[in-house]
Amino acid sequence: MIAKPGKYLITTDNYFFAPDGKQYRAVWGEVTVGEFKSEFGFENAGTGHAKWFARIGSDEKGLIVAGCQIHYACMCPVKPDISHLPKSEVVQSKKRMFGQQESEIEEYSDFQNNRIYIAE
């Protein structure tokens, strides 16, 4: 569990949808920790589920990540500089569609693995 309050960069085990409607696997912001029972009135069932969660960011742009979904958490008091990360590109690739002959197509890649949701 995250014991020390502050700003963290958190990566998750799976993609999540942020309030902006886009998918991410990392979030940065002010973190507070809570317990499901006291906040939501129930406990997560089963052995693979955490009984705590991290609330990251502000009320308007923030989100909640279950403790069992947090992969890494590092204290990060300064907002990460993401300006150097690529925004999108068109990728040329060869695909075999439904057993048919290989053809060259363009795919859109938005580098979801590189995006960080800034929850301020």
C-alpha cells in the first residue's frame, strides 16, 4: 500500500479509461489512499483483490485505481515531461486478413503504452 501522501507516477497492470475518454496505462497526480469498505460500503471479494484503492488527482479530472491494479508507484513531485513522447503515427504493416493473401495496409498507432494521464 502507498503509505506516504504526495504526488506519484503510477503504472497499472491493464489499460484504463480516463475522464477524457482515452486509454492509458499510467497516471500522475496527488494520491490519497482509501479502503473500499469505508468509502463504498463493501469489500472486494476473493484473494486476488485489494481492499484498498488509490484516488489520484483532483475531483474533476481524477480517478480511482484499485490497489490490485497498481503495478508500480514512484514518488514524483514534479509533473512528468511527456513532450518528447510521440503522439501518433501511421504504421505500415502487412496483414493476412481472414486467410487471404498478404496485403500492405496502414494502421493508426497512438502509442498508448507511452501516454500518461495527468490528473490535476
